[in-house]
Amino acid sequence: MNADGQQPHILCINHSPEILALMKNLLEDEGFRVTTHSRLEKDLDKIAQLAPNVIIIDYMWTSSDDEWVFLMLLTMNPHTRHIPLILCTAAVQQARDLQEHLYEMGIRVVLKPFDIDHLARVVHEAVETGAGPISSVVSTLE
């Protein structure tokens, strides 16, 4: 429960309905309220209105860089920059190459395939500590 007595709210964004269903079941079992989106929500005001405590984004490094632009907009927008972000990706090398930069931006990384217990720990930690640089946090890229 949050300080206000409500379940922490997690927004999961992933193109795969199967992954969204898995995330929803896993996170609800952990005591979270979960909203899922199958594509990036370009309207940051809508995300701010959802008021998630954490956003988990499926990141696929592609030539379009839509996810990267979305991450940057979230971290720069005054209505969303306080929301902790978790990047969930199978692009292991790219995530490792950008690890320091991501951590400076306060973006946690969980690599696919992920261990369910590890994902749950990262989400709980993000809810508890909030957004901001996470250099003192144990690496999620281990």
C-alpha cells in the first residue's frame, strides 16, 4: 500500500499481449494495480492522469527510436518526470552499453528473459525509492 492507503499503480507498455498478461498477473499477485497498453501513449497528459507509480516499457532498439524518444519525453515532462521508469528489453548489449547513462536518468533495466522474482524486486524498489539517478542501486543488468 502507498502512504495514501492505495495499491501502487503500475503502467506496463508492451506490444505483446502475452507479455502484458504475464506482467499483469505477476504484478497483481505482488499487490499492485496494473494498467496495460499495447503501444506507446504519445499524450503524456493521459499518462499523468493515470498517475502510475512506475512505468514498465518494453524497449526494442529499432531504427525508429520511438521508445527512446518516449523515454526522453517522460523524463523531461514536468508532469511525468517523477515517475520511475523500468526498461524491459531483450537488447542486452545495447542496454549494457547505455547502462551508466540510463542509471543517471533514473531508468532501471530488466533484461529479457527476466526472472519473475527479479522483476518483482525491481518494481518494489522503484515504488519505494521513486525516480532519479540510481547509481547507488545494485545493477539490474547483472
